[in-house]
Amino acid sequence: MAKKMMKDTIDKGKKSNKQLGYPLPFGQNIADIERSYYEMGEKLSKKLSWVSLYEPIGNKNNFLSRTCAVSVGCLTLVSSACTPIRVEVEDAKSPTILIPFSGLCRSTLGQQEFVWNAKECGIFIPACPRGGISDNRSVLMYDIDPEKLIETGNCILGNDQDKIIDFELSNIRLLPLSFRGVDFKKFFYGICSLVDTLLSTQQGLDCSGIDDMIYRTTCFMMKPELFLNDVSVDRKVANRSKLDRCKEFIRENLTEPLTLTELEKVSGLSRRSLQYCFMKEILKKMQGGQRRRELERDLLEKAHEERSIKKNKLDAGFQNITFFSCYYKEHFGELPSVTLKAVRSRQCHSRLLFNQNEDGKGNV
């Protein structure tokens, strides 16, 4: 397959019609077409952590390329499109991920060969010399910081900061662009569209959180079986305990100026995990309080009307009467039918006393 691909690629290179077949992942409207493969290699080497040599396949006079690069927080994203080309990477300081938007590519590392193409898989390449050839292609490329990747993974999982996650960073491998219904292609298309929207403002790019989203998605792609399975109950319980420890520390030091670093040490959670845990806690209380007020309004304040429990559960936002009854009993300690019966009984008694007073037969 690899030999056939090389032959087909060379044939296409010889027949190049001096037009780029595919648009850039982002930056299409601002990137100029370049005809020099030397300039392309220099530009990519400046933006990424590897030094590479490029050689067009076929007629060198027909070579065309576009390149656009942006800094987004702690990441540099490179958008590149070119006609068929052969590449040799001589030196690399960081691992690299390549996500194909269009075209077919083949990468080689020693005796290993990997074919990766759009809509099927990207590729993770460790920091080492390598080579490859490509058809007309359009690719998103970015280097990753191993420490940042592990830190992000621990944030997602709620692990202690010093826990090591084995992402197998020394092994070149293909990265499928979908996993159990999760479509990574759509994510990268959306990210590149967002980059295009913010290209005119560096501050907007830096504040967008795109770098964090890409690191998180990179974790998912490299270890999908770890990050995209259901979170275990044990992990939820552990995080709950760590959050309680943090809250208790805050209560005991209300008069002290606490820092996030201190809270990280006390809880054993990263600051990002702390933010998520507190956010869930606050939203849970807000939603619980809102639901409780709805129950009080629809069951207690309207109890004087001849309203059925079924009518009240619909007004309170429940579609199932069993869930409504269970939720009500959890918060008020009794079933809604008992509450309605007691309230109506008191109201009947009050009306009876009032009528007796009106007739002069009794005192209220």
C-alpha cells in the first residue's frame, strides 16, 4: 500500500496544475501563496520545534504552499497546505501532533510506516528525526509540552498533581479522529473556525482558552479509554472528600488571606479541579434551592385550591409523578399527599371557626 501511495503521489506531483487543491484549516484569507519550498521549510521551522527539509515531488516549478501560524496562550498552531512534497525532519525538541483536514500522508520512523488521512486519523510523532511524503494536503500542526499534557490530564481526572499519566510519548502512533461517538474532527473544525474569528486580536486569542481546550482534547485522543469512560464512583467520592477538606480549611481561616496555592496543597486538587468542584457545588445548591422554592410555591401556597398532586408536579417542572413524590419527601420529610391533606384539614377547621363566629355561635 505504501509503495502504491508513493507512486500515485509522484504521478500527481508531475501533473500538478499549479493550484492548491485544499484550503487552510485557518487563515485562508490572510495567507499568501508561496512558490519556494525553502521559505516554507524556514517558516515552519521557526514556528515549530523541529528543523525540516522539504523537496517537491514532481516539477519543482509547480510547487505551491500556504502557511499561517498563530500563538494561542501556551500553544503555537500552524495551518499548512501544499502540493505533493517529501519531508525530512532532522531535529525535533518537542512531540508534535498533526491533524489532516484534507489529503493523504505517509510518515516514516526507522522501519515503521504510518499512513494517515483526513476524516480518519491524525498522528502523534515523538521528538525525533523522521520523514514522510504527502499528496496535496491541508494540515493543522502543533507541538505539545509533555508536562502540560500530564498536568491537564490530572486536572480532568481530579488526580493529585504529582501523579504521572503514561501517554506513551516515546511511541509514534496514529490517533483515530473518533471514539465511541465522540467526533474529534468536528472539534478541530470548530477550533479553527474560532481562530479565524479571532485572528485580528491577539488578546482575544490568548483569552479564548483555545490552548486549554486543545490540550484537553489531545488527552482524550491519546488515552480515550482513560478519559472518555464514565467517571468512577470512587473518584467522585474522593473529590468530594478533598473538597470538604478545602471548605473546612477556609472556614477555619476566614480572617486570613488564603491563596489558591495553599488551597491546592490542603485539598490535593489542582486549581482547575478546585474551580470545577466549587462550580458544581454552587450550581447544585442554586438548582436545589430553586426547585425547593418551586415545590413550596406550588404545593403549600396553592394548597387551598382543589389541585391534584398530578397538577402540582407538572407546575413544579416534573414529568413523572413518582420522581416528584420522591423529591418532595426527600426535602420535606413526607409525601405531598400528606402535606395537602394536613393543610386542607387546617383550612377547613379555620373556615368552620370563622363561620361559627359569624353566626355568633362561637369565638375565634
